[in-house]
Amino acid sequence: MLPALVDLVLISLYYVITGKADKIGEYIYYEYRRVVHFICAINLIYIIIANIIRIYVSALEQKQLSKPGNFLIRHNGAELMLNIETDIISINKEGRNIKVLTIAGHEYTKRDTISHIMEQYSGTALCQVNPSAIVNLNMLKGKLPGTRSKTLKVLFKPEFLPVLTQAQIEKLTVTREYTTSFKNEMKKILAG
């Protein structure tokens, strides 16, 4: 809108400075106002349409996210849709963000919380194992007693071991508060 108005002002100034204003007198008094109003109306329509499109795209994005099993990650300007059941190994809290580890070995950072992820994806293969970690039960083959009392170590299927470091596996220790729910969820996965 501003560039078009600036153009109109500059054209008008040109005619006034060069003395040709008498030739565009009617333009200045009648048409100029119409053109300015037209440009303002077009820009108002543009703003309304742009906001409607933004709201629509946001609603579509939320609809995609609300489907159980889809996990949207924005990384380097690209949007990646990960499948909870098949693409994600674990999710770890890191400061105010979470880090998502995929079966390809990539780690993606997203601004979210562990509790929100568990709430949004309840009923999937994701299981919280400690206050700062979630594991995908489809990637596990079992569990072992942990080094501390009433803790568990998760055992990953062999095909996922090359992707994981020992430090990442240690972060996925099932703590005392989560052992009961972890065992129950594991039984469901193994039975079904």
C-alpha cells in the first residue's frame, strides 16, 4: 500500500513542480481520491485474505498434529512429519526444549515439554520412563533390572543399537516412579 501511495504523491508533485498541474487539475481533485481509496480497499482485502489463509493453514497443521501417530518437526526451514510408531526412538528433555531421536540417527530439537507430548500422544507406543525422557516401546525388546533399586534398564532391538550411544541409553533408565506404568505398557505392546 505504501509504495503505491508514494508513487501517487511523487506523480502529483512532478505535475505541480513542472507546472503541468493545470492539466491534471481534475485528476487531483476527483480521481486522485478515488485511486487512494481503491488502493486502501485492495490492501484491506489483501490483509483479510492473508489472515484467513494463515488461520486455515494453522488449523490444517493442528489437524495433522492431532492425528495419533503424526509428529511434526520444523528443521532448517523444512517441515518433517514423523510417525510415532515407526520413526521415533526416544524423546529427551533438554532445557526448555525436547530432542527427538529418530531411527535414522538424526536428532531434532523442538520447543515442547515431556508432559505435553505424553498428553498429546497418549494411547501410542510412547511411554515416559523418567521425568525427562520418553521411549518408543516398539523399539524395545525387553528390560533388565537397573543399577539402583527399583529402576529398569531398557533393551533396544539390535537394529537400533548402532543409532544409540551409551549416554543416550543411560538417559532412558526407567526410574522408580515410572516402573509400574512402564511394565504395564510393555505388556500391552508385547501382547498386541
